[in-house]
Amino acid sequence: MYIFGGHGGVDYKRVAFNDIYELDIENEFKWEKLATTGTPPEPRGGHVASILSNKDKLIIFGGWNFSTQFHNIFIFNIETKTWDDP
């Protein structure tokens, strides 16, 4: 299981994130923040994320931060931990 981005904070101190975490559901059931390469998406929340059927890529589409509504797509290669902006 993967979680990308989102918003956090209280009141006007809220910030958008662009980090990605992986949950090890087979062994330790622990979250790990992944070290990635490539250019990740801008920090955002409200996006859509889906793993492709071959389970090696995570697609991120859209979302928003406090100044921008995004309509772009990013691809995260799960095996190589690399971001791609097609």
C-alpha cells in the first residue's frame, strides 16, 4: 500500500506534502518513507492515485495545493523508486 502527498497542519499553518510512504503488509506492518529519484509532483492533496494492473507503477493525477489546481499526471515506478513526468 502506498500513500502520496496530502495536507497537514492546523489553521493557517497547513502545508501540502509530496512525500510517498509504503506500508509493508506482508512482514512488519510498518510505514516507510521512500527515498526517490527523478522529479516528484509538486506538493498536493485531493489527487487521484492508482496502481497499474501489472503492479509496478503508481499513477498520480490532479489535485491542488493552496495556490494551484493541478491537471497533470506523474508516474512512480515502484521497483526503481523513480518519478516520471510524461
